[in-house]
Amino acid sequence: MSRLFPPLILFILIILQGINFLFIPSSFEASGFIVTIHGVFVFLIMIALYYDEETSYYSFLYAIISGLVLDIVYSPVIGVYMFSYAVVMYVVHHLRKVLHVNFYVSSFVFFLSMILVDVMIYWIYKLIGVTELNFQDYFEQRLLMTLAINYIVFLIQLVLFKRLLVRYSFERFEQK
């Protein structure tokens, strides 16, 4: 089960990515906010923090695969999510090597990585002409609310998956 758990949860989250908009209150949209729930990316952060060891790069590999699947299924341009997720997961993996993981560090890493990935996706879409939103509007209308909603998703996933990821990591890497 230690080998199957992360890909299985990622598969379920990729499927649920299409209905995430149902969980966003309609009052946000009426107020002019644009919210994107990055449930898959949040779980990738969890894998990087609680499942990966210093010498394993499962979060990076899963970021490439799940980013490609998200690009194929949900994105108008192939490669944006794959590239963004992989780059940020690589940074998170190396941050984990120098930081002692606890709740506060996990929250800091979450905010840093979520800002990096969302801004990276925005700049790529802006560069290729998919979005015309200027950065100030993007910051006010999308980034802040996306961070808030995804932090709630992070807290839910932390409660649901942290213990299992730590246990499966121990089973996978310590029982050799």
C-alpha cells in the first residue's frame, strides 16, 4: 500500500479537479474574484514534505505526471502545469532538506510554493496570450483568494493524509 497510496490519491484528485468549482461559493464570483483550487498541487506539497526522503524525488516525478495529465484534460496549452508543478516541487524538495518540517514550516512552504506556482502559471499564460489580466488585477482578484481557499484545502489534506504519508514513507524507506 505504501507504493500505491500517493498515485491513487493523485488520480482521485485529478478526477475531482473538474468539479472543484462547485465548492467555491457563488458570492466569490459575484464579487469579481477568480478562484482556482489546486488540490493536486496541494497533495504534491504533502508528498514532498511528508513522504519523500532526501534522496527520493517522488514528488517531482508525480508533479511531472500529474501536471501533464492536468494539461491534457483541463488546460488549453500543454506543458504549463507540468513545467510549473515540476519546477516548484524541485524547489520544495530542496527546501525540505534544510528545514525541519512542522506545522509552521509546512504552512510557510505551502504559501511560498502556491505563490510560485500560481504566479508562474499566470506569467506563462500572459506570455503566450491566453490571459489579458494585468498583474495588479491578478493579485487582487485571483491570487489572494486562491491562497486563502487553497490553504483551507491544505489544512483538510493535512488532517486527512499527513499520518498516512508519514507511515507509508517509513514503511517504504526504512524497511529495507
